[in-house]
Amino acid sequence: MQEWLIGKGVFPLHERLRGRSTAACYHSLRNTERLPLEDLQALQKRKLQSLLKHCWAHVPFYRRRFEALGIKHTEELSIEVLDQLPVVERDDVREHLSHMVADTHTNRLIRHSTGGSTGQPLVFFTDRQKESWHNAAKLRGRAWFGIQPGSRQVDVWGSPVELNKQDAIRRFKDRWFLNQIVISALDLSDTAQARNAAILKRFRPRLVYGYPTVLFHMALYMERHPDAFGGWRPELTTCTSEVLYPHQREKMREVFQCPIGNEYGSRDGGHLAHECPAGNMHIAAEHVMLQVDKPDPQGAGDLIVTNLDGYGMPLLRYRLGDRVQLSHAPCACGLTLPVLAQVEGRMTDFLVGPDGNLIHSAALVGILRDLPDLKQFRIVQKKDLSIEVRLVRDAPVPEAELASMRQRMHAMMHSDLPISFSFHDHIPPAKSGKYVTLESEAYAART
Ligand SMILES: [Zn+2]
């Protein structure tokens, strides 16, 4: 279908039918991205004020925190209260989940689980309005590079091996009505790359979106097999979820011959920032308010997020865990949105398959995240390629469930590497001091 028809007609309608107002949020964001800084700050303050009032009236967790600060009446809730609130830790969310949900939204919440980069899964809720702003902010970042809603797009993503009927219908709809297809990020073998190249050659997407590690390997394959893509090159490559290293960016720019835009966000925190054509990460300041906890002399510290649109399960001063630095320097691109100067964290490793192929850790993490009440996990791959999955959970997992997980993991990896499960009270941080999802001795030995 024509891109303009999707962008102007089908996409907004699709979002409306899903209960989201993404198209309206997108237009609103396009109208505010160049406002004078004072006006942007005034907009943030207005949104924050109404969120604080909502939390006072409808969210017991924050009501208690406000009362602990000596606030007795909604009129006393000024925006300065935000800075006095204690930081919300992930453990707070684990312990107080039911009290963090607004009584106005109990029937309208969307359940998610996250924790992929730390191995400590977390269940939380969002609502359609928050997701609309999140998706709209993503679309806006791409529009800075000329990619409009409705443009042909490929997501290189973790995808299930067995498609049920519902998945198949969704894929058909995404392909033919939204111009979007998903190709698997899990298998980086030459066979899989050749299959993906054939899809890209036919579909010719303007935008390619995915993990930098995986897109980097796609660039390496394209460099070795330029003809497999039939002359196709993307107009924009957008990276997400992991650190984008300079060598990866350089290689992708050289081979794909297009700008590389980095995106930064998470389902719990929201869409936080997107790179502009001048190379700065602009904060989606209409949607999130970012603060730095205990900054060092250079200004770097833990990122604290307040999501201004999350009314279903509000997050006020939520510690996201990444180490960041904010900048107030103006950007040459003309956007007035403030800049996130530096982001550290979110390392990802690969597992190594039996024939030396690389397997993205998302292949296994997705399966572990489905396990209810999982407190922490780590995947360890030894040099002999065997895999140990360490789990922290109050109740043991029945043997039949473990066998089923093992089977799904084998299917995802296209291999039957030995997988064992072990149970622990706690998993200490890795040697680097970080809580990591995966430690692959086999991958480390290769690099
Ligand atoms: Zn800029």
C-alpha cells in the first residue's frame, strides 16, 4: 500500500482501533520540539502538576510518600515536591506494585515485564495513553531524518520460531496495512543472513530498526555479499536497547550508506531520547523529565526518570539504572529539546552456537522473562559451549516446566547445546560490578 495512505489514513485509524492516540501525540510533539526552552519547561511543569494531583488522589503509594513529607492537602502539592520525593527503586516496584497502580485505571492496564539488561526481571504496568506518547516520540525521532509514519520499515528483532495463528494474522496486517515487517535477530549465521538479505531486497524498507550488535553483523554480511541485497540501501538505520559503539556506527554508515540514529528508552521509563542528524541525543522533554542522582564532579550519575504521561502506573523519580550526563548546550540542528550527553551501560553479549555462529542473548532472555515470580537470573556459557541458567525464585520450578523451557530455548537457538538450570538465593554482580544477563566465556574467548 502507498506510504502516504498508510501514514495519513491507515496508521492513525489502526492506532485509534487499538485505543491509542499515537497520531495526535505525534503531531503535538512535532509542534513543540522547537519551542523556546522556557515554553518547553512551562509545558513540563503543567504536565507534572497535573500528574502530582492525580497521584495524590488516586495512587496510594505516592499519597503515603506525600503525607510523609508533611503534605496534608492537594493545594500544597507544588512541583518542587518532586525533588523531595525519595527515588523509586526497582525493589519498590516489586514490593508495592498493587499500590502503585491508579484506582482510575485498574481495568485498563497493560502488563509488561522487563529487566533484560540486569537479569532482575520486573513486572510493571503501562496504559494506552503512555504507550501512545512513547510510540509517538519514537516516530518523531525518525521524522528528524525524513522517515514519516507509514514508511516501509523492517524491525530486526527477537521473533518466535513457532508462529501461532494470531501472530500470523498480525504479521499479515503489519506487512500489508502498515508497511512493517519483522525479521529475526536471533540467528546470525550466513544462512539466516542470506534469507534476510532476500527479504530486504524484495521489500526495500526505508528504515531498518534493531539492536546495534545485530545490525553491525548485517553490515558485515552486506560488505561480503553486496549483490545479495540487489542494490538496496536503507535511508535510516535506528539502533536501540544496547550501547552503540563507534566501530559499529562507522561500519554501518560505510556499508549502509545512510545516517545512523540512536534511540534510548525503555518500556518502564518511556521513550527518553533520540539522536538528531547533528549527532545529539535529544530528550523527549514533553514526555519525560530526567534528573541525575548524586552527580560526580563531571555531572554523571544514575538516571532518574519521571514519566509525565504514565497515569495508569505513575513513575515519579524512578531509578532506571543507567549512568548518564545531561547537557544544556544548544544543538546545531535547531531542536530546543535538551540533550542527553552521555549514556553508559546496557552491554550485551552473544552466545556461541555449535558451528561458531553467534546467537543474541534475547533468544533466551525472552523465555526466562515469561517465568512468573522470577527475581533474578543469569545465563552463563562455558568455553565448551554448555549453558547454565541460574535462577533466583522463592518456589522451585517443576521439572516439566524446565524441560519445556529447555525445548523452547533449543528451538530459539536452532541447536541442542546442553542447558542446565540451577537455583540460588542471590546472584552476585559480575566481575565488572554490574548485574548482567549473560556471561559468555565462549564469546569472550573469541574476541
Ligand atoms: Zn540536534
